Amino acid sequence: MTKSLKVAIAEGLPPQTLFKLRSIKRALMGQPPPERPQAAEAPAPASEAVSAPTDEVQPAAHEPRTRQTEALERLDAHKISAPYLFFDVDDVLILPAKEIARTLTLSVMYINSADVKGDIAEFGTMGGFTARTLANAMVFDPRYQPNHPLRTLRLFDSFEGLPEITDKVDLESQHVKSGTWSKGGCRILSANELRTMVEAIIPPSRVRIYEGWFSDTVKQLPDDTRLALIHFDGDLYSSTMDALVPCFERGFISKGAVICFDDWNCNEADPDAGERKAWADLVSRFNIVASHSGDYAIQSTKFIIHSYRGMKPRMD
């Protein structure tokens, strides 16, 4: 009978090469590795069948080769897969951005699936990356919000960079002392550039841009405003309070809303600085009950709001 091509190829390969190919195939299929081939050599005489005693611990003869066996051999031979096989040099640069985009996208999907009432707001737009991410996640709203008005993307920024830093909490923070954050910092896009960028993704009717300091622009929101998701990237303690105090005071934030803090772990993750300090003060001031839903990327975190003093009832 004529041999199959697969059998012919297998018989023509060196034993070690064949072993490697079979090991890869079994690993992909979740199976234990094959028996390692033995080097071809003449059988030992009967008188030499019993080897001399050795200090090396040998596996019991009845133990089969398993994935554990292969793993320990690779460990001992220093052949463990290196991190760069999973994250290359490009990933090192963009992995945090991927994590941010993933979290914001899933947050938009969450407020749709949970039917949380309200719009999406971003405080601090910088280069427009997260604004575009949110807009991209909102393109499916016509399917996921069939019985509700489509959400509006509300974007707040001074477009002049960070404000003059005068608050004592900020002046004592590590990022301000080092000069990482300073007046005029983080200024990249103009309001028109941001508008052009975002309105290429969702219709202009779904976008509102508020140009100015948070303490002034939040006042422009009508009393019936509801927010289902807030992405806060204002860096400073004072900016966080300027934006979020009015939102809680006026009952804008809906039950089940998500608040994502971009700079949570800045300032050496000091609980007495920046967004961490601001959140603690907000929780105390408004008796906020929320679930901490975990960190993401390298310095960000998120919460889901359950209740707070002044929360307004749902209005469909």
C-alpha cells in the first residue's frame, strides 16, 4: 500500500524535528507532549543494564510525561517564553491607550445594557483621543437606545490648558511640585479642531462643546440634565471639585452612572492629593454610595454610583 504523504514526510524528518512539530501540535490542542525520542545507540549489554548509583533524582519509571514535565524541563533550561513574545515594543507604548479605550467603550456598552439614564460627559479633552473613543462607542446607540432620545456627548475644556494653580491641596501635590502640572499645561486642540474630529464620528446634533473653565461651564447645563457616564481628565483637585460638586449638588448624576477618573494614581497615588482627595471629599460631602469597579491602564479607576444626597428620581 502506498504511504500517505503525511507519513512519508514524518518518516523523512529527523527525530528531534518531528518531536518539536508534534509538541507544538499537541500544545495547540491542549494535549500532553509526545514521548521524547531516544538517541539511536546500540543496546547496552545485560551486565551494564543497571546504571551506577547517582545523586540526581530520577523520575519514577511509571510516571508518564505530562505538561508539567515539559514545563519543568523548559524552566531548568531557561527556555520560558519571554514577555516580548506577548507585548512587543509597539505594545509597550500603546498598551495604556488600549486599556483606556477598552474601559470607556465597555462603559458606554454598560450604560446602554443597564439602561442608565442620561448623557455622556468628558471633563478635559486634551488631544481628543478619549472623546473620539466615546463617540465611536456611541455610534450604535440608535440600535441600543430604540425607545429613548439618543445620548449627547458633552465635552468640557478650557482649551487654554490647566488653570492657574492656587489651591493648597494642589500646591502640595507631587505633580505640581515637580512641574509636571502647571498653568497652561495639557493644551493641545482648539475647540474647533475637537468639534471637527468628533462630528466626523457622530452627527453634530449629538455633540455639545463647552469652552471655558469647569466652574463656569457646568452652570450652563439645564436643571433637567442627567449624566450616565463621566470621564474626568482634569488632573487637579480644584478642577475635579469645580466640575463634580455642581453635578452632585444639582442631581445631574443618575443612579447606575459610571465615573472614570483618568489621573487617579497620579501624585504617587497619594490619597491626600488630586482626584483621590477630591473623591474622598465628594463622598463625605454628598454621602455617596458607590462601587469601586477597579483600576485600568496605569493610573485610572472607575466607580458606579448607587445613591447620594440630592439624587433625583429617574424620569423616563
